[in-house]
Amino acid sequence: MACQECDLLQRIPPLPVGGKARCARCNFVLAARPTDPLQLPLILTLTALIVFIVANAMPLMDLAAVGRYASTTILGGARQMWLDGERITAVVVVFCAVIAPACHLLLMLVVLLAARRPPLPHWSGELLRWGLHMQPWAMYDVMLLGILVALIKIAELATVNPGVGMYAMGLLAVLLPAIAVTFDAREVWKRVAWKHGDDLAAAAFAEENYAERGR
Ligand SMILES: [Zn+2]
């Protein structure tokens, strides 16, 4: 394996439970083996999915000015942008706040659930790849900052109350990076069946586990 930091090529030995392998040159953690490497990401993904539904179903904020009252959700706001002629912004908002996180979380959930019974079917590797491609596009942190800046400006003109949706977005801005930090794609890859020959993959997985148990 090439070290991510300094590119030194090294062979990773089978690790005991709780063990870590560090780079011989720069001390970067090359591999770690938690007790159940896929359980924490699964719990975080399930939680994030529930919070995601709340963030999209509940109002982001309530606005009140000169006797008029308005309340909107993420999709409601995007729809209003579209109607106001800001079509590109509306599409970007829907993609980054709804489509990308939904695809990321659903694909991760399917892969993590499937990974509980290895070997995974070959197509699950493709799902994982798409799930990881979608992850950088789920930009709740950027969106929250934008909304907060706009809120501070609007607050001079109107009464603004953040809604449940806004708190849920704040939670998602923490949960999504938490999934990325706890999830190690290599743990899924080594459970994926090979394109030709499931027996080979099963044998490789069994051999790896046997070597790990032997330590
Ligand atoms: Zn290194």
C-alpha cells in the first residue's frame, strides 16, 4: 500500500482487533481495525437519513414583517427561486441540499446493510462508488453559512425565527462529515465478490480473517 502522505510503499500485515498500522517514515495511520468497522457508519447513516427527512419536511424559518407572515422549506425556497427566474441557483440548491445527500445516504445505507453478510454481490461496489461520488456535493455547511449571512441582513427588516428544518440542517452538517471520518471504504471492498469467481473472493476473505484471528 502507498502511504497517502509520503507515498512510501509498504506491506500491511494482518492487524489484531483494535490494532493500527503506521507508516514507517511519516507515522501516518495506514490502516486500523476497529471491533466492528461498519457498525458506527451504519448507525450514523441511519440517523442522518432520519434527520434528512426532518430537514426537508419541516420549515427552515418563519419570517414576519409588517403584518405579513411566511414560512418555507428547502424545496419551497428552491421553487420560489425558480419562479423568480433564478433557475440555475434553484437547480444547484435542489441538487446540493436534496438529491446529492439523498443519493449518498441511501446508497451508503444499502452498501452498509449488504456488507453485514459478506461476500457482497459485485454490483454493490458500483453503488459504493456512486455513494462516495455524491458525498462532496452534499454541502449543508456551505448552505447554512449562506442562510445565516442572509438571515443577519433580513433580521434588520423582519422578525426571523429559525425553524426545525434549520436545526436539522445544522445536525446534518455534523453527521455527514462524521460518516466520512468513521467509514473506511476498504472494509467494504474486501467483502465485495470478484467479477469472475465468487469462490476466490470468499477464499480471500476467509484467508484474511483466518490470518487476523491467528494474531
Ligand atoms: Zn508515510
